[in-house]
Amino acid sequence: MEERTRAYLRGRFRDHYRRTEITPPPAANEREWGFIPWTEGPDTTMVRHRSLLELGNLSEFLVRKRPRHVYFSAGRFRDPGAGSMNEKEWQSADLVFDLDADHLPTVTLGEDSYAEMLSKCKDALLRLLDFLEDDFAFEDTEIVFSGGRGYHVHVRDENVRDLEREHRREIVDYVRGIGLEFEELIETETVAGLGRKTPTERRTLRVEGGWGRRIHRHFMDFVDELLAMEESAALERLQEFDGIGEGKAKATLNAARNNREGLEAGNVTVHTAVAQLAERFAEKAVKRDNAPIDEPVTTDTNRLIRLPGSLHGGSGLETVRLGRDELEDFDPLVDAVPDTFRGQEIAVDVTDGGEVELGGDSFTVPDGDQSLPEYVAVFLMTRGRAEKEKE
């Protein structure tokens, strides 16, 4: 990046911070702060181990330094400005989750557009929130669009702040479905037999919540799919599963037809073939419903995370704090475009053109000197795909 480009971006980032009110996180004075300035060269140097007291008024600091990236720590410390982690004296930490489109198994890098990547990341976010809200019943959560390729979720319930790394890793494993055992989701009870019949064991999949609910949902969707088929097609579909031959296929189809109510209640003992089939859907549920979060972010109790309201120096987009009810309609490529960069065009030299979806429009940008909407130009410059032209 040429100095002329850096100088332009520094100035425009400063203009953004002059007109934007930034709300700091709770207990801001107990957190470590860090930032990356607009320095020369390909490497970025983090300035960290700063307390809010050292930075001064946050808004004035952002206007004065106009940093490329701004971060604060998930951890809270007795002395956040100390030069080493031991000297800081860790007190507690938020539970932070990071979803990055680059790391999603459903994203194909080089094929999916930026908009498609962010859409898939939003789907993963909704799955994560399902775990956090329904399975863990967390209440003090904050959702943030990172300004780049994903989302952050900050959990600040009092009962999570003191969790050690290994306990946070258990939460990671749960939401990712790592080590999920189908048998652990089964409840067993002895049912008395009628007359002289021997008591039997009833095995029921827990369907009220958690992974049992997710597995059961996929299983019942498959059952309803079978019931909508012709018998021959349903039997053929069942025999696509390893270990299910014609006999087990017929038994399973009969159970679906004659005892759907039992299956709906989670009873997987109506036939051994049904229990065998239901277990297959555990793997399917993990694949479809897990939240592929970045483990190191959640387990690191000292992690620095991007400041909501700040600008992302790799996109020019705003890091947006979102209410739960705002998420469905949120379009990051429209709603995270700063007003500061709207309404005017600037001249740039594009070195790596292509399709750009931003601000509700799609642009086909060729290489070379040209005038573009400023938010498009800033996006290309921050990504190293354009340089600022001389005025």
C-alpha cells in the first residue's frame, strides 16, 4: 500500500470517528486494549498492553490515532496495562465466540462470492445462537458483525466469567458436536409386562432439547419423507443405509406407518432396525447443525476482540453491534457501509478488479484509473486491490 493511500485512509477513518459515538464494553477500564496503526510494509504491528486509562477518552483516542484496527480483551484484569499477562492479574473473562466464513466447511473459497460467504456465516450464527439461547439459556449476550468475514458473540452471564480454559473447551466441543455419543442421549426405563409377560426395557431418545432434539428432527423429517413415497421407493431408500437389508427396511417402514406417534415421542425400541437407523442421524445432525466456531478464540481467556463501532481496516466496513431482533434483516454489505463513505466518488487506480457487491449494488470494476463510489474505493484500497489516485 502506497503512503498516499494510507494517508487518505487515515484521514477518512478519522472523519468516521469524529461523527460516530462509540460505546465501550462493560468494565472497559478493567480490560486490555490494543490497536494496529496504518504502518508501512506488509506486516502489521499490534500496539497492545494498554489500559483505557492510558488511551484516555476513547472517542478522542480514535480521532487522534485513527487506527486501522481496534481491539479490547475478553479478559478483565486488576492491572490491564501491565506488560505481561502474569502482571495483569486475571480476574475473569467474557465467553467469546468467533465465526469466520473462511473456516466454514460449507464455504468454497475462490468460488463463493463475498455475499454468499457472509450469508452462510449468518446461517452458522443462527445455529450458534440456538445452542447459546436454548441449550445453555445464556441471557447476557451481544452479537457483533466483525466488519470482515464473520460474526462475534460475547456472553457475559456471571456464571461463565470464571470458567477456566478446559471448561470453555467443553462448551466448544458441545456446540461443534465433538465426541457426541448417541447412547448418552437415550433414557432407559423398565416397563412392566402384562399378565405373565416379562418386563421389557424401553429406550427413548430425549427430544425436548439439546442434541437429542436436533437428531430427532432430522430423523422424523426422514420418516415423513418415507411415508410420502410409494412402498417400493421407500424400501429402496431405506436399503441405501449400510446394514439395512430388505427385512429391516420392511420392519422400519411398518413402524413408521403404524407407530409414528411412538417415533414422534422418541421411542426407538419399536424395532431394532428403527434404533439402528435413528443412530445414523446423529452424524447427520452434527454435520448440519453444529456451529463451526474458532476454538482458540473461545478458550483464550485473554483474547483481544474487535471493538464494536470501529472500522475494519481490511474492508472499510463498520463493526456493527446487533440486537437479536435486528439479525434477520441485517445485510452486512449494506448496513455496515459507513455513512461517512457514502454520497461521493473518488479517483483510484485499481490493480485487482472484478465483481464487488456492496451498498446494495453490484459493480464490475476493471483495472486502471477510474472514479468509484467512495465506499467501493475504500473497500478495494483496504484489501490491497487499489491505490489512491492523485487529486
